[in-house]
Amino acid sequence: MAKSHKPVVWFPFAAGGTVIAFFIPVIVLLTLMAALGHVPAGLGYDKLHAFAANGLGKLIIFGVVALSLWSSAHRLRCTFYDFGARADTLVATVLYVGAIVGSLFSAVYLLRI
Amino acid sequence: MSRKPLVREVPPTTWYFRHPRYLRYMSREVTSIFVGAYCVLLVVGLQSLSSGEAAWEDFLMALRSPASIAFQFLALIATVYHAATWFNATQKAMPLQIGEDFVAGNIISGAHYVAWAVLSVGVLIIAGVF
């Protein structure tokens, strides 16, 4: 039976879609509050730094950021196609590489904390 | 003898104006632009957090620019729309059968909305909003 590489793309896509749906709106709300001058206590440097310094905190932050990056890269690829861009291989390469690089940078930043 | 197969012309860049259903589909597709851009903002935030308190305070100040506020406001609408349409689709994507009967679709979607509300309030509590 022919093996497909699609599950490798699809699993993080579905997981990312779920993470985005459940968590990204409330995270946007938190940064929007900070932007409007009401910085939530949890976004203060000491609190957030302590959360990210913890191993579980690092894992949660990395999971949310990396899965969201991968899922949005895949969705953006489809969006490009739907708007008429037919250079799919180029678009897919740029977006997936971008998502992987963004995830690697996130991991490096988290390990530095 | 040559046969002329029917080739239906589909305009590649304007096809979604042909039917309101396609427009709804595209309006959901467009939310991915905001989610993607917001992910980049999250990575930049992580960089600031890892560079010390001064860098983090600079990041929080940068969030206050009018362009940033406008972007985040649109991103909030886009991500809420994305989440709602995602949960509405769960009843089609994951039908649940108990015994002979299928669980009603709005119970499946409703359960997702309840979970969404509980998780969001949980995150707000952890973040010290209340």
C-alpha cells in the first residue's frame, strides 16, 4: 500500500485548528486589553516570565504557538489558492518553512527564559 | 472525429462572487490572514519576553499604537468568527451515535460552545483579569 505523508501535515493542522478555535480569541482579548491600557496581571513581566520559566508553561506556550503557526500556514496556503494564486508549490514551501522557522525561534526564546 | 468536452470556465480570482455560499466560505478563509499575522505577533512577544523586562515593556507599549489596536480588534472579530464557524461545523464533521440514534447536531455544537466559554473564562481567571 502506498504510504502518504499527508497525516504528518493533517494531524498538526487539525490540532492547531482546535487550539486556535478554543484559545486564540481569548489570547487576542488579553493583548487587546493590554493595548487599551488595562494590562491584565498575568501579562505583567514577573507573572508571565514565571509562567514561561516553568517547564509545563513552556510546553503550553510552545504547543499553542507552534500548532497555531502550522494550522494557519496550511489555511493560508488554501486561501492563496482560492484567491487565484496557482503557484501552490512555492506558496506551500514559503508558508510551511515560515511556520517551522517560527516554531524553532519560539522554542529557542522559551529555552532562554 | 473529434469530441469537444464541456469545459466550464471558472474565473480563478472572482468565482466566489457567484453564490452567497461561496462568499461565506471565503469570509471564513480570510480569517486565516489575521490568525497567521497574530501568530507572528505572538512569536515577537516571546522574543521580547526572553530579552528581559525592558524589552517586554517596550513590546507592551508597541501594542498600544493605533495600528496595533485596529489590527487586534479585527483579529478578535476574525478569530471569534473562525471559532464559531468551526464549532458549528463539528456536528457535521463528528456525528456522534449512541445505540441506534445520532445525537442531535446542536447538542454537539452546543457542547463545544460551552467548553469554549469555560476555557476562555479559565484563561481570563489565570491571567488575573477578574
